[in-house]
Amino acid sequence: MRALVLRQLTKTYKNGIKALKGIDLEVERGDFFALLGPNGAGKTTAIGIVTSLVTKTSGVVEVFGHDIDRELEIAKSCIGVVPQEANFNQFESVQTIVVNQAGFYGIPRHVAKQRAEVYLKQLQLWDRRRSIARSLSGGMKRRLMIARALMHQPELLILDEPTAGVDIEVRRSMWEFLRLINGEGTTIILTTHYLEEAENLCRNVAIIDGGRIIERDSMANVLRKLQAETFVLNLREARTAVPRLEGFRAVLADDHTLEVEVSRGQSLNRVFAQLSEQGIEIDSMRNKVNRLEELFVRLVDSRGRAGAAEALT
Amino acid sequence: MTAPAGRAAARWIGFRTTLIREFGRIVRIWGQTLLPPAVTSTLYFVIFGSLIGRRVGQVGGHDYMQFIAPGLIMMSVIQNSYGNVVSSFFGAKFGKYLEELLVAPLPNWLIVLGYALGGVIRGFMVGTVVTIVSLFFTRLGVLHPVLIVSAAFLTSFVFALGGFINAMLAKNFDQISWFPTFILTPLTYLGGVFYSIRMLPPWALDASHANPILYMVSAFRYGFLGTADVDLRLAYAIMVIAAVGMFSLAVVLMNRGVGIRD
Ligand SMILES: Nc1ncnc2c1ncn2[C@@H]1O[C@H](COP(=O)(O)OP(=O)(O)OP(=O)(O)O)[C@@H](O)[C@H]1O
Ligand SMILES: [Mg+2]
């Protein structure tokens, strides 16, 4: 059983922007899944469609097998969502917000009050339960929205940049908490601009750019790709066949250009040694930025220094 | 997954929660919701009832004060039912916390009903306040309690839905005052709150019959005084049709996501 299936999902906003251009995605039950992509890639739009906040233009969405066009209420009851931007009444108290939200999902009030205590304590908000939401700090507001999303104990939790603007200590405690509930069986999908976050938490990843999925793999594989660097070597003399390079993947981009993929830990000397043996001379060399790196570089640009440091480590 | 019985129970809890939330809002900001009508209605009673009313004499066989009391109660019910929903729903839309309801497994008609009845609760709370104020100035007998409550309920429901629809269509704060300024207030003032339409010249009397508020106020007044400017059966037919029509329109707009879903 898949927690989420998207088939040929498209979205064109009224202003003509094509935010999603046909997305196919499957997320297994129990998975911890990252949806990565630069600003404006379409992550929030996709989440909005799954959670009924945005109307899709075409395509199919299934939540635990329930098509949102036919079984919307059941599909909705399976999902808890933590949005990118605060969307609670700033003048209501923390406790009122979470208890009422449970009510909207049909949880009886006395049960809701017990759960509120559990989740607000777990997210270190119990002491602030009577505070007006407006008076909370940014990090507390995010935790409030996590508590709120859990009140009906959804099988699928979707978090849109849950740790944006949250300090490193709180971020780590949030990670621990998310790992805990994923361990208890909740499927989690999150979007993030921090590579470190996805690396730490997620087993599988999809990368979305310009409204299309450009990568869908296990986190381990994606990291492997990321850690392999491609070098572009300019050859002095034209060649028609790829030279033999044991231990490396190499392709000829054109007759003067050889591209060699070098994983971390492999020595470049071995490339040069093998090429010299075959009498091949190299004029110059540069780094080729692969698609994924390019993407992350863009991610980094959009998130400033803090993100940059993490993405590069 | 959820059995139909379980679904019905869940919907009921969800619906009750929307009412609890609306009631909580009315009480939390009582200085904006309950106090102003008490103040303005006192002023109306002092100025129109005591000062001017004494010179007016009898209207439709009653003291002027007695005549306008039901009208003033109804006017505040209309304004507050409308005002409650327009500001609560627009606030939720503007502050984005409407999303709390949109992501929840509640059908649209139940969301509309929740907000509309929230407006009715405010209308009845304010109506009670104004009734109490009126008792300081005049004596009000209750001749037909069922008529009083049913006319107030239907009217309140209709204008609460008017507030809902206005809030859905409004793109900014200016636009939530269009309907009250250009439609609601004129129709209320011309709807026989302060005078009997029998006092009007023939053309104005005829024109008044196109005003739905006339029927609402008349039916409500009949419950207290036993006299009405219009046929009661027609009045109820109009109120029920307006209620059903407004409710359907609100649900259609919700289903289309007008102004709330991109
Ligand atoms: N309500 C809207 N109306 C019109 N266009 C929109 C709307 N919301 C988003 N868009 C556009 O759709 C595209 C995708 O936006 P979306 O918010 O889904 O991106 P994102 O991946 O969540 O980005 P970020 O990382 O910045 O949150 C963008 O070009 C954006 O300008
Ligand atoms: Mg986003």
C-alpha cells in the first residue's frame, strides 16, 4: 500500500504560471521522504493539491488508495499537514488551536484535551498552552503547527519546510521527534532547503525543479551522485574512442573533450597515470557541475550563507 | 475505512467545534460584538422613542415606542448576524486560518452551516440584549412566541449567509463594507423599522413590497403586537426561499473555491 500516489499531476495558476507540469510520484507507507527543490519549484503547490488547499488542473492524487476526487473526506482524514507559513488564528490560545483542530477532524473533545497535553508536552509547548499564539516565537509557532497536525494521529504527515528559520538546537530536537513518530509507523514527507536535514532524516528523495521531477531515488544513491564529481579534460589531440580508464566512468563529449567521473576518495593521479600510459596529453581541466549539484548550488544561493555551509559539507 | 456511522459522528463533532469556536470568538471580543448594539439601541430608544416618538402619537394602533421596539430588535439581529460572519469568515480567509477547516474532512455545506449558525448565535445574543434594553423604555407583550423566534431565526440565517457570501467575494477590507452600505442599511431603513408602510404615499407603498426586509420585520412585529403590514404566509414564503437560496449559493461558491482556493 502506498501512502501517496501522484499521477500526471499538473497545475496552472490563474495568472498562467505552470507550477506543476505532470508529476508522477509514489511514496511507500512508512517511508521518510524528502521533496527537494529550489524556490518556486512547485513543492508547496504539490502539497497544496494533496491537502485540498489548491485545486489541481489535471491528474490523479491517491492517499492510501483513496482518490481525492472520489473519497475526499477519507483521504483528508489520513493526512496531517504543517504548512510553510503560519496559518492559525493569532489571537487564539495554543491549547484552543490544537483542541479545535482535533474537533474539525471529528475527535471528541475530551480525547482532544488528553492528546493536546501529550503533544504539547512532547513539543515543549505545554507551559505556553494558555498563551495567545501571536506571543510565541517563530520556532514555537512551527512546533505548534506540528502539534496541531498530529492531533488526529494521521497516518501521513506532510511538513513544508518545518525547520526554516529554526535554530540548530530546536531543529535537532525536531528531527529526533520526527524520527520517533516515523518509527511508530507514521509516513512522513517533508520539504526542506537543508541538504543536511534530508540526509539525516530521509530514506527516499524526489527533486523537483520547474514543476517537474528531475530525480527520484534513495537518499543514499542521491548522495552518492552528489559526491561523485565530474571533471572535464581538454585533450590536445582529437580522439574518436574513449580511452581505457580502469575504475572510472568516462565519456567523450566531443573529440577534444573527455568527461571523467571521480568519486570522493578516488585519486585523480590514477586518471592522469592511465592517460599518460596511453600517450594522451591534457591541455586543461575543469570541474563540470552536474545537474544535481547545479540544483543544490541554486538552492544554496536562495538560502544564503547558513544553508551554503551545510550544503557544501 | 471510516464507517458511515463514524463519519456522521465525526461530522457532528466537527460542526459543533465550529460553533464552539464562533461562540468563543463572540465572547472573547464582546466589546466589539455585544456592547455596541446595546449602546446604539439605547440611543435609538432615547431619541426616536422618547424624544420624537412622544410627538408622533400612535402608529398602527400602538404607541410609537412599542411599534419601533420589534423593528429595532430585528434591525440589530440583521446587522449583527451579517457582521459576525462577514468579519469572522473574512478574518479567517485573510489570516489564512480558514485552511484549518479546508484541510479537515468536513463537507463544504457543513462549513457554511457552521459559520451561518455562528452568525445566528450572535444575532440571538444581540437580539436578547436589545430586547432587554427595550424593556427599560416600553412594555412588550409576547403574543406569538413561535412567530417571534422563527422569524428572527430565518432572518438571522439569511443575513448570516449574506455575510458569508460577501466575505467569500471580498478581496480586501473595503469590499466587506459594500453590501452593508449600499444594500443592507438602505433596505433596513426603508423596511418599516421606524414607520408603518401604510403611512407612505401609494407609489412608495408599492415599492416597499419589493423589499424583503419589510416582510421579515413585519412577521417579527406581528409576534409581539398582533398586527402586520403584510400577509404572513407571503412573509414566511419569502424568508424560507431566501434562506434556501442563499444557503445554496454559499455552498456552490464554496465548492468552486471562489476567493479561497487557487
Ligand atoms: N497562489 C498562486 N498564484 C499564482 N502563482 C503561484 C501561486 N502560488 C505559487 N505560485 C507560483 O507557482 C510556482 C511554484 O510555487 P511553489 O510555492 O509551489 O514553490 P515552492 O517549491 O514551494 O517554493 P519555495 O521553496 O520558495 O517555497 C512559482 O512560480 C510561484 O510563483
Ligand atoms: Mg514552498
